[in-house]
Amino acid sequence: MDNQRRLSQEQLQHAQQVAARDLVRGLAHEIKNPLGGLRGAAQLLSKALPDPSLLEYTKVIIEQADRLRNLVDRLLGPQLPGTRVTESIHKVAERVVTLVSMELPDNVRLIRDYDPSLPELAHDPDQIEQVLLNIVRNALQALGPEGGEIILRTRTAFQLTLHGERYRLAARIDVEDNGPGIPPHLQDTLFLPDGQRPRRWHRAWLIHRS
């Protein structure tokens, strides 16, 4: 009886996993279909715009449509590492600045503080952009209606140890805002597992945002 019950539970779990995968694949295809239309429309619009200064916006639409398509492709395919390129991390930072600048209210300043000596490093630009964009948006929300400033800072880090592995050279990206910060009664929860920490405070804030 116990073996039959365990077998039934395993079959049920397997069926649920298959159904979940099918649902994800179906949603992914539904996302990809309109993406092609959005990208094509942006390309046509870029050719029809009379003012060349407006091309920056259609370029953002095309780039973000491509990034979302790549993310969906990863979701549909095997979980392989992302595409790594060796280039300046400031290219990713500038894409984030462009996206966030469209959302900034008048009473918020976004300040760049880049290290010009930062060498080109191998990284996955899509993943870095997503993480950095989320953190900058978190900083924007933390400022509230009073406004303030957000500083995007890059620095070179030497002999850095992360997760027990030593790196001779690394890029450090800081997102700093002058908002109210983390309330004292929540500071002791920063190192708790995600399930035990209030959802509003994300681990990435601790690492990258000050």
C-alpha cells in the first residue's frame, strides 16, 4: 500500500511538472509572437521619423525587444550559460541610464560616476543589465515623492574574493541614493533567507545599493 501511494504521488508530481513546462512554453511563444511585431514596427518608425534625435527611442525599443527574445529563448531551451562578451561594462550602464531616464521625475537626478581606467572585462550583458536596471529602479522607488539623487558608480576592484573564489581583477558597480535607507527594525533581517525576510527588501540592495 505504501509503495502504491508513493508511486501515485510520484506520478502526480511528474504530471504537474509536465503541465507546468507546457504552460511555460506556451506563454513563452505567446510572448515571442508580438515581440516580432513590436520590433518590426520600431524599425519602420525609425525610417519614417523626420527628427534624427528621436531615433534613440526606437533604438531602445529594438534593443529591449531583442533582449526579451533572448530571455525567452533561454526559457524555452536548455539552461545554458548566457552569452559572454569582453567589452566595457559602461556600455551596459549607459543602456540602463537611457531606460531609467525615461522614467525619472523632474526632482530626481541620475549622476554617472564612471572609472575611466576600468578595463574591458568578460561578462553577460543581458544579465548585468537586468540586475542593474532592477536595482536602479529600486533606488528610484526608495526616494519617494520627495525626490533626490541616484549615483551610478563604477570602480576597479583588485584581489576580490567572492563565494570562496579569488579574482585578480573585477568590476565593481555601486548604485547609491540619498533616500531614507533601510529602517532600523529591518536591518537585522538582511542576512535571513529570502522566505524569512520582508519582501520589500531584496538581497541585491545589500550587495549593490547604498
